[in-house]
Amino acid sequence: MQDPELVNQLKERLTEALFEKLNGSLSIDRDRLRFAEQLDVEPAKYFVRVTKREKRACKDCEEQGVQSAPLPARIIDKGLASDRVVIDTVVSKYADHVPLYRQSAILERETAIELSRATLDGWVMRVGELLSPIAAAMGQELLKGDYIQADDPSGCADA
């Protein structure tokens, strides 16, 4: 009895030509096979996303003219970078501790896309502007407490 999952695994591992030759007479015994698995990576893939919006006009209401659906709200209005690219930049900067100059160099090396640090910095600043109401609410919530605990950032406390 053929195991479809096993056939698919073999098909992925064999070249197409070899699989086609064996396919007619392929008899698979799961116990006689050995597989070695390894973690692999595919580099980030950058692509151009196109948003298509249909234009419509109403015959009975000519004063409105031709209209199309509005674009969805974005982090950077009319920017060429998608929200995912902007968010990836911010996460890399703050969660992964990769400075903007290094992100710019990595992007140029891996994709041949040149983005200045000033552009990346503008994206980070815009995200900061959008998050400022949340930061203000967190600050007010913090001040509602009875006490605030903090560490001395310099590492030495004044006695």
C-alpha cells in the first residue's frame, strides 16, 4: 500500500526526472528508508505589492465624477515601503538591537536596495508618533500607583 505522505516526501527529495522514472514501479517500504532533516533558511524576499482599485462613475450623479475606493490606512501615507517593512525595521531596531546604519547595510548587501539611515529613522519616528498615545496612557497608569520602583541607570546610587 502506498503512503501518500511518504510519496510526497520522496518527491521533494528526488529530482523530478528520477521521480518520473521511478514513479511507475515505485514500491515504498517505510521501514527501509532513512531520512535526515536539517534546519534551513530562506532569506527575506522583498517584492512590490500592487493595490488595484476600480474606478466607477454614477450616470445619474455626474457632479460626483469618477471615484475609486480609498486606500487602506498606512503607517507612512503615500510611502513606497509597506507597513511590514516599517514594522520589521522597528522590531529589528528595538527587539533585535540592530542599529539603523547596520540595517541599511544589510538591506543593501542582501537585496541591492539602498535606503538611507535618514529614511529608516523617519519610519521609526513615525511609529513613535503613532505609539505616543499608548505611551501616555501607560505613564498615567504608572503614576496612579502608590509607589514607583526604578533602578539607577548609571549603576551607582547617591548616598
